[in-house]
Amino acid sequence: MQKQPQIRSAPFKQGEFDGLCGVYAVLNALAILYPDAERAFHRHCFRRLVGHIVRHMTPSTVMRGTGPRQLWTLIQLAQRLVRQELQCSLLIEWAKAPFDRDGPARKACGDMEVVAGDLI
């Protein structure tokens, strides 16, 4: 008698095999700030953010995830993409310096205010 293959009860999810949660955090923030943006914009951002990780960060970033400084770099890249692709401004202001000595990146990027708007 042949054994039936065992089927997984739940599909794999982002994060089970990779550390791209920082990329998804940035994409989800952009989706909230710019709800009218086309899905193609988000796909373009995903490609650019992952491409940046592959070219400029350590290979372990893909497996273990982004640290606070790496996340800040991805946010800055997203800020430029918003300006170029959507012709909008994305202003990020920190209540305190994001990487001061009070703790790891102000306790993982705390005290941040994000303002989205059209370029004037």
C-alpha cells in the first residue's frame, strides 16, 4: 500500500524563511499613508528595497532581519521613492535622535512622527 503524502494544514507565511519583515513594515506604512497608490508602486518599492538589501547589506539581513539602522536606511529609500514616483513628500521627524545612546535605536525607532502630503 502506498503512503499518502502529508499535506501542510497552513500555508507558509512571510517570515517563516526570511527576515524581510522590515521591508513589509515599510510597504505597509506606505499603504496606510498613500491608500490611493497603485499596487504597481508597492511592487516597485518591494523590488527596490529588497535590491538595496542584497546590494548594500550583509547576507544575514535576508535571513535574520533588519536592525534599526538598516530599517532607517530602508525608510529613507522609501522616502525618495515616494517623492519620485508619487510626487509627494514624506516627512519623518524624530522626537529625539533615532540612534542616541538611550538604547537600541530609541527602543526600535520609538518617538517617531510621520507626516505625508503633496509636494508644494
